[in-house]
Amino acid sequence: MIEGKGNLAQIEIMGGDRVFVLTGAGISAESGLATFRDSDGLWAGHAIEDVCTPEAWDRNPELVWQFYSARREAAAKAIPNPAHLALADLEAKLGDRFFLCTQNVDNLHEKAGSRNIVHMHGELFVSRCSAECGRKPQADDALFETLASVARCACGARMRPHIVWFGETPLQMDRIGDEIGRSTVMLVVGTSGSVYPAANFVHWARQAGARTVYVGPEAPLNASAFTQVMTGKAGEVLPGLLSVG
Ligand code: BV8
């Protein structure tokens, strides 16, 4: 059921409900961060295979670090918008009946106060050993413009962005699967539904009998799997959308 901005019914959250939220690049658009597929989006400047695959890293780690350093610079200046704040507020009201999974690598959800969150595609301000020597990923906001300047792990290997590239396995899929199985409401915000396995989550939630709601200015590729599609910008639609009974 498609509902425009004008006549948006509230989503009632009852006492027994558990809410699973999935966000994509669209929720950070109103904070000035480019999405992937918009005309001037991230992919406009770079081919996915040149900056977002393990092969790209092996071929040209300097270009990959320049791409993610530019993303770090932009994200460091960005501030959360009313959509991020509305989700942090909902978490405060629902406590452990709320779970947030984001495809985004920026830290705007944390800046807004979200805590029970999984970055299934990694985090911009974290780096790890490219040789997977076993040392834990570490917080890192450095900008690397040249290969020579790229930090090295204690084992001597070059550090790489702690990001899930295409062809790599998303993070914490077991926990995510558990949370989807226990959810009664799935709210999906600002994602085109074009990247897997994230695009499958709404189908898994439907199989678990959950109500599934999408919020974004245009219907996603997996729109048919939603019980409600609410068209509008997240920063305008999310505040006040969910009423906790
Ligand atoms: C894997 C980190 C095995 C990097 C990212 C099945 C079929 C076909 C292909 C596959 C398949 N299964 C796997 C694949 C391959 C591949 C894939 O999906 N390819 C696609 C291109 C077809 N998937 C993988 O390789 C994944 N790994 O499958 O491993 C496995 C599987 C299961 C379990 C174990 C192992 C890994 C994929 C992760 C790649 N890394 N990000 C980085 O950030 O640089 S993906 C990256 O792209 C994002 O994280 C996000 O996931 C995706 C972009 O999508 P969106 O966030 O949706 O952004 P987009 O620009 O597309 O859309 C923005 C939306 O916002 C729009 O709809 C717009 O309307 C809306 N919007 C705009 N303004 C607003 C708004 N919404 C609200 N408010 C606004 N103001």
C-alpha cells in the first residue's frame, strides 16, 4: 500500500512488538552524504570494481585509500538529521525491543545516540590488517593520499579499510538473522534494495510474519515485499511516524 507524505498514518508499536530497522545511504542524504546510485552519487565518480572489491585493493590500494579518505573527510563534517535522531529516540523508548542494522559505513547513527546497532558493511572510521593477522580492527580517522603514507599493522602488513567489499561476507549475519526472526515490525529506510543479502531481509521478515514498512522518496526494487511504502524524505517522514503504545 503506497502512502504519500500528505496522509501518513502512524505506525502503532504495541507492547509485544520487536522492531528491526534497516537503513541505507538514503538516511544520510539529508546530512549531505552522497548516496551510491544518485546521479552525482558515489558510483558516479568511481566504478564499483575500482574501489569496492578485494581485487581493486590488490590492484591499486592507493586509489582505494584515496576513495575512503575522501569519504572519511565528508563524514567527519556531517551531522545527523531528524531521521537519525528519530531512530535514536525510538531505541530509547523501546530498549532491547529495538535493533538497528545499517548498510552505511558512516557514524551518523552513533552521533545521533543509537547504540544497539550493527554495521553489516563495515565502518568508515575503523581499519584492520590487510593480511588478516588476527589483530582486532582499530579506530582510525587518518586520511591516506599516498601509498607510502598508509599505516602498517604491527605484523608489517598494510592496514585496509574495515569495510565489506563486494564479494566479501557481511558482518554479524548470524545476529542479524536472529533479530529478523524475532521481529514483529521491520522498518526499512532509504535503500534501493539492489544489494544482497540486505535486499532479502524484508522477505525474511515477511516469512516471520512481521509488518514491513519502507520509507523513502521512491519505491525500492523490492517494494512488493512491503506491507506499507511511505514515500517521502526520511528526515521529514520518520519523526513522529512510530507511536509507541
Ligand atoms: C555477499 C560498503 C556472500 C562499501 C557495500 C544475489 C543476487 C545478485 C547479486 C548478489 C546476490 N548475492 C550476492 C550478490 C553479490 C553482491 C550484490 O548484491 N551485488 C549487487 C550489485 C547485485 N553482494 C555482495 O557481494 C555481498 N556479499 O553476498 O557475500 C554472503 C551472502 C549472505 C551471507 C553470507 C555471505 C556484499 C555486499 C556489500 C558491498 N558493500 N558497502 C562502501 O560503502 O563503500 S554495499 C553499498 O551499496 C551500501 O552499503 C549499500 O548496501 C549499497 C547501496 O545501496 P543503498 O544504501 O540502497 O544506496 P543507493 O544509493 O542504492 O540507494 C539510495 C536510496 O535512498 C534510494 O532508494 C533513494 O530513493 C533513497 N533516498 C534518497 N534520498 C533519501 C532517500 N531515502 C530517504 N530519505 C532521503 N532523503
